[in-house]
Amino acid sequence: MNIASKVWKGWIVFVLLGATAGLFYGGGNPVSPMPTFYRDVLPILQQHCQRCHRPGEIAPFPLVTYNQTHRWAGLIRDVVRQKKMPPWFADPGFGHFSNDPSLTTQEIDTLSSWASANAPAGDAHEAPAPPHWAVGWNIPPPDLVIEMPRPVALPAHGDVEYTYEIVPTGFKEGMWVQKSEVRPSSREHVHHAVVYIRPPDSPWLRQAPVGVPFTASSLADEELRHEAHSTGSDLLLVFAPGSSPDLWPDGMAKFVPAGSDLVFQMHYTTNGHAGQDQTSVGMVFAKERPKQRVITLQLTNSSFVIPPGVDNFRVEAHGTLPNDAMLLSFFPHMHLRGKRFEYDLIHPDGSVIETLLRVNYDFYWQLSYRLAEPRFLKAGTELQAVAWYDNSRHNPHNPDPDSSVRWGDQTYDEMMVGFFDIAVPASLDKWHYFIRHPGGK
């Protein structure tokens, strides 16, 4: 399955439309000047579009210069009117999020009017200064890039077992990572990537090879094979198509202890073309020790069975926080039958007290949702994640509507994982955070 091309499936089917410009008059008086590219359109593209629509990024064409953009004017008008672009799937009735790229009504009107006026260029001297993008990254230039030492060979067809590669950081002291980003070298093959932090005192996968790719089935020891699929290690970050890098505010960061390894867990899919991937992770370190440590947790249900043909099957997962925390962000994960996902706070009597996020899920754009204001949660707070699945023939992405579906690694299987990020005191690691103290639940 070619993930990158599927992401943009909706884009390329439109027919570009031209329109004759009209004069904007109201009550006999001019209302506002006709939008032009340099004065009105380019600032919108820089703020909302160029993270993906620039050379070397995931979008199929750049929207940086006038020559690159004007030919797509009709398409831009159509997709922004339909709110297909920029991609954002959070129900606006629940929560506010700092990384919401949605256009305002005025911005949509500006792009539409510009396209309908035959996409005039205007005066190039009115162009805003270009953003300072780090070449190859959506974070500032990394202080350190760690790459998998060996590329992974990928077949043209068939399933690819989860592939691991353990990479020593060489850190002589603990490092606080404020910004990080995963960069696959072959995006079209990567279903997802998880980068784990393995501290030097962790026994996880200690008998596995270092610096070379391996899979669970390639390990001789049965217990070691089981370890590959289960760990309590903290996450540096998660990558999936469309996901954003981690960008923590000043005073917050993830911690990588001295002597740690990074464990790359890679899920590859085939697309009819053999290839190879050598994923890397870029890191920007905090300038000073932060007051809060960011930890990634998850609500997971792996015991469901989705019957064939059902179009709205519900799966729940619950958990209580063992200690106080600041809730920062969410990252829901399902596969091709995923339909909707939500996170709730639960009242002690079992009723839903508040829905924090509801997402109309899109497997090909797995976004993170960062709260505009971090939310303080007391020890004992119960969180609920709810996922709905469409296993019917009405789901155009459904691999097999006639089969029951269970948890599994491949895209024709399903998953139910509600990742979420919290901030705790900098001195508290993940293991100690889960020690419940009197007064907690």
C-alpha cells in the first residue's frame, strides 16, 4: 500500500476550473481590492500550507512561488471550500487545540476570490518574508540526528514483520529533548514508527542485536521474541503519515538518560515496488533543565472482535492517573476500519463528565492534537478512550467486510491505541510516576 499517494488521493481528482474575474462593488462603492498572490494569498500559504507543500515534503506539489501555485488555483478553491485542506479532523464542538491549521472564513474567501479572478500575481514587492525552514525538517535545525545504522530492505509485495533497530545514543549525560522529528527515507513504505528510549538499566531486548535490523521471528529465544512486542519503556515520539513533530514549550521536554539506546520500531507496508528505508530522528535539546518532564502514555484495548458488516462498532479503554499531571496532547491510532475516536474524562459515578477530543478518523492523516491550554488532572482522574469502527462495505478502505477483525500488526488487522502526553515534575520518571501514593486511586 502506497501510503503517501493515498494521502493525496482526494487532491488530484479535481478538474481545474477557470473563472472570469468580477468587480467587487457594494452599494455603488468598491469594497476591497481584488486579492493578489503576493499580498493576500502567499501569507496564507506560508502559515497553513507550506509545512507540507514545499520541496522535499509529503505534498505532491509545492506552493511556494507564484508559478508553482497559480496553476492549482481552482483546486485550492475547491478543497478549502470543502474544508479538505488543510487536513484537520477534530470535531469543533470539543476542545481547543494550538496546532489547529484550519482556515478562517475570511482566508477561505480570499483564496476563493483569488482563484475566481484568474489568480492574479500582483506586486512581488508586497510578498512577506519567506519562512526559515530547516532543510529536510519541520523542526529547527537539529542539534543531533541519529540514523538507523543499516537500511532495511523492503520487498515489493507481501507483509513485512515489525522491524527493530537498536541505536546507542552515546550520551555521556542525560539530555532533555524539547523538539524531535522522525524522518523516514522511504515515506511510501512506512505505516508507522515508534522510537523508544531504552535506559542503560532496562533489561528490555538486552540479548537482541545492536545496530542491525531484526524482527521478533528472527530472535532465537522465545522470551526475547515476546519482549519485542511488549515494553514499558518511555517513547521519544511516534510517527505516522501526516503526524507532526514533537514541539514542547519552554520548561517542558522529554528526557533521555545518559547511556541510553534508541529503539526504532518500524512498521512497513509494501506497494508493488521493492525499496529500502533508513529512518532517522532529529533532536533539538532544551537550553536549560526544564521544570517538567513530558511522558507519553496510552489507553489500549487489544481484546476486541469486530463482527463482519457492522458500520459503527464501539471499543473502549479506561485508565486512572496514579499521580497529578498536566495533560498536553492526544494521538489516536487505528487502522483502515477506524471511523471515530474520542477521549473523555469520567465522573466517579461512571458518567462522562467531559469530552476532551472527538476525531473523525482518517488513517491516511494521523494527526496529533495539542491542547491550547494544558489541563491539570488530579491523581485518580479516570480517562476513557472510545473508538468506533466501520467494517461494512460502505467503508471504501475496508480490506474485507466479510471477516471478523481482531487486534493485529498489519493494516488489514485493527488496533485501538489512544496515546496521550502528560507533563510531570522533571525529577519523576515514568516508572516512579506509576507508584500510587495514599490519596490516589
